[in-house]
Amino acid sequence: MLIILVLPLLTFQNKNIDNLENRALSPKPLLIKESGINYSYGKEFESWFNDHIGGRSELLKIHLKLDTMLLGKAQNDKAIEGENGWLFYRAEKSQELFQNKLHFTDEEKKTILTNLENRNNWFKAKNIKFFLLIPPEKYSIYGDSFPQSIYRQNTISRTEDLLNFLNSNKSSLPIIFPVQNLISAKSSGKLVYLKNDTHWTNLGAYLAYSELMKHIKKEFPDIYILDESKMTYNEYVDTGGDLQQMLGIPGEKYADVKYCDPQPFNGFHFKYLLNNKGERKNIITENKHRKYKIIMLRDSFTTALLPYISESAGKVFYLWDFNINNHQDLILKEKPDVVILEVVERYLDNLLTEPTITQKEKQNAL
């Protein structure tokens, strides 16, 4: 009997991705690398061993079931089940951010203000309009469905505190944080975030797009906007949400949840010039019926925004990155009309990075 129990643990799984935890598994380390001896070999081997030991996925599923039985809610260090089947992300300090326990220091807020102003001025000098889009976290809209045992410890969130500081210091940068639009839609009974996923629904993305385009239209009055009166609203379901997979919850639990999918009456007309599906790389779209060129730095929240923005612009570059400095050559080459930096709330720390300035301009400034 002991041999039967131990034998699976002596085998190793040959896979790179763990769908249950929605992450890449640790690769098998090398003792000798091209650069020489790998002094982190012991630690890396332990990570690889723990990730690939036989029966690991089954043990994780058992662990999740025990949590559900003992605590009444499915949870692990990455996700947690809230009220009425709503799931929430808790990794990357997301739970602490929900509780409003984390805020930027005064010095950090000053740094962010300086960086944003410098970036905005850099773009202005090149006749480029710069916008910052902050998608709200799921808990910012559905915080009332977060587990009742976890409380907010402050009335003001890190994002609200930062925006209050930027506004009080008269930041010149247009910042779009569509939290009120989404809360209003939620109050009318609309689902603007997926119950089983971190992200907003297609309707939530469309509402954020509409708010973003209002700001862009102030600078470009003739830019095309997908008006809600010319949209059709179809239903769709999602049974493969990232949070659901992290918690090992069967997709059937969410098969009856209907979401709204806004689409133009006459369909979308943009085409993909470059599309690395499944990879966090560049996507380029083109719409010959539209004007204006946009470069958008983004995270995963742009995925649902992409069809709407691509339908409004002649050409859009989507870059999965927050660091504008990495793409200065592209910006200078393409000369876009608009640059959008999209950063979901939990990643606002990235605004602490240095402002954009090319090496050539840096030398000229000396």
C-alpha cells in the first residue's frame, strides 16, 4: 500500500504550464550555464522539483476541496470565492489593495506627478496627445461581494488617493478612471465584470471605451465613436475564467451566467496586421475606413477593449508593456496622433518609472 501511495511522487510531469494555477511552472535548472557555475542551482532545483513532482495537480485539487469544506469558500493564495459565486483575485497584493491598506507615500505621489507631467510634455513637443486609462479592479465595482470576513480598513483607496493628489496639484494629463460609469451600470442590473474572471465583460469594456473616447474626442472632434444607439447587444457565456481555473472550480457552475456583448449593427471592419494570439506581444490593427493612428501600452484589460478602439482608428499598435521608454523608437518612427497608457489599479506602481526621454535628447540636454 505504501508503495502505491509513494510511487506517483517518484514520477515527474513534463509540462510547462499549470492550468489550475494559471502560471508557468519552474523550468529544470542547469548547474553549469554559459556564464559559468549556477550558484542558485539549489533553490532553482527545489522550485522545479516542487512544481513537477507527480500527483501535484491532484494534491492541489484535494487541497482546494478541503479549503471549501472547512472554510465554506474556495480559496488559495491567488484567488478567493466571495458571495453569490463571485470570485476575486488576491495575489500581487490585491487583497491588501481591496482593504485599502496600501497607499503611495507623499514622495511616491510626487514622483508619479513629475513623471506623468514630463511624459506629457515630451508628447506635447511632438504634437502627440497622451492619455492615461486606469481600469478599476473588480473589487472597486463589486466590493460588496468580496468575502464578508475581509473588511476594508480605510475609506479611500490607493487609486483615489493618488487621483486626488494629482487633481489638487493640477496635473495636465487627461486621466480616465471609469469607476462611476461601471458602478452606475452595475446598479441598473448589468454585469460589467465576469463572475469567474479578473476582467471586465465586453459590456464593461465598451463602457470604458466610451468614456475614453469622450476625452479623445475633445482633441479630435471628428474621430469615429461607436455610439450605443448603433450597437446590437448579444448574450454570451464564459465558463473558462482565470479565477475559476485558479480555484479548480468546474466551468459548469457559470454556464447559466449571461453577459452582454455590444457589437456594431454592421459588424467590425478592422483587420489584424499582426496578431500574436496567446502571447504577450505586439498586436497591430488597421481600419481603412478611419483616421488617426494610436499606440496603446497595455495589460490584459485592453484585450476586451481592442475591437472597439480598433474600429475607431485607422491604425493601432497594442504593446503589452507599461514602460514607454522601451518604445520610443517606434513612437518617433510612427508619429502617432494618440498614445494611451492603460494600467489596471494594481499595477499603478509602474508609474514610478522614469519619464520618457531618448538618449539623443538626453545628450543634447547636457
